[in-house]
Amino acid sequence: EARFGPLTTPAPDAEGAVPLEEILVTGVPAPTALRLLEHVLAHDVRARVHVLVPPAFADDAAAALAAFPADRLRVLTGDAAAMDLGLATGEYRALAATVTTIHHLAALFPIGLDPRARRRHRVEGTRSVIELAADAPRLRRLIHWSSVRVSGDREGVVREDELDRGQGFHSLDDRALFDAER
């Protein structure tokens, strides 16, 4: 936030009005995604948040989201790794038309999937979110949440622009996270 500005609340327009922020968060009900929702909803009273929840986690997400203000939260059941995020065409188009910020955390949330499914979820999910970003005329920012695991077996300080240096990885999951980020 110090480098690129707040995660929420776009700058006022010429008349001083702050436009409505429409935020998509993938990866719910993972704890990191829930903490992000808590932060966004507490610090940006004009934000409406759309959360993409995989069907397999719909019940867990409903329980976790019960504490959040329902009038500012819209739950979308879908799959980040599917075409159009697994949403109906109308749902996808409406989201693309309004979204201003995307927080992609789904690459960090493959709980309960076998290794091939986790890789698909991470890599194809990131690709699908980038496609949504390309379809979103109001988009200001796409934030891909990452993991230190993308640096593989490298040690010390690894800068973003030095990430791909032929390193080895501790697991197939770590390699999949790296491929999704790349």
C-alpha cells in the first residue's frame, strides 16, 4: 500500500466524489481471503465485494461469511480455473462490467484437491482471472497474492524481477505456484 496506494478507495474524481469500488476476491473461505475481506469492509465503506467461492466450499464459505455485512457482499459460486470463472454468461459479463479491483487469492487455496487438480486450479485459475481483467473496462488494479514458495530452493533476498533463475522446487505445489505467478 505504501508503494501503490491503498488497497481500496479510489481517488476522488474532479468534483471530489469517490466512485464506488467493486472488488472481486477469490479464494474464500481461506483464512487469508477472509482477513482481506475484513480489512476491505472495515476500511472502505463504499466498497461492494464479490467473492468467488468454489461449489465444494459453499457451506464453509456461508458459515464464514455470516459475520460480514450482507448488503455489501455478493457470493458468486464458481471455479476460478473454469472458463468465465465457472459463472453463467450474464453473471460473468455483469462482473466484468463493474469490477474495479481484483484480489486473486485462489492460487493459494487448493485444499482437498489432488496434485493435478491443485496445479490446474492454480495455473488455469490465474489465467482465468487475467482474462477477466482483460474484459473489465473499469479495472484499476489486479493483485495476485503470492507465496514465498515461488522462489523455490533459492535462499536470501529474491527480488520479483529475479524470480525465474532456474531454481528447483521443494514440491509440485511450489512449482505450480511459481507457474501461476509467472
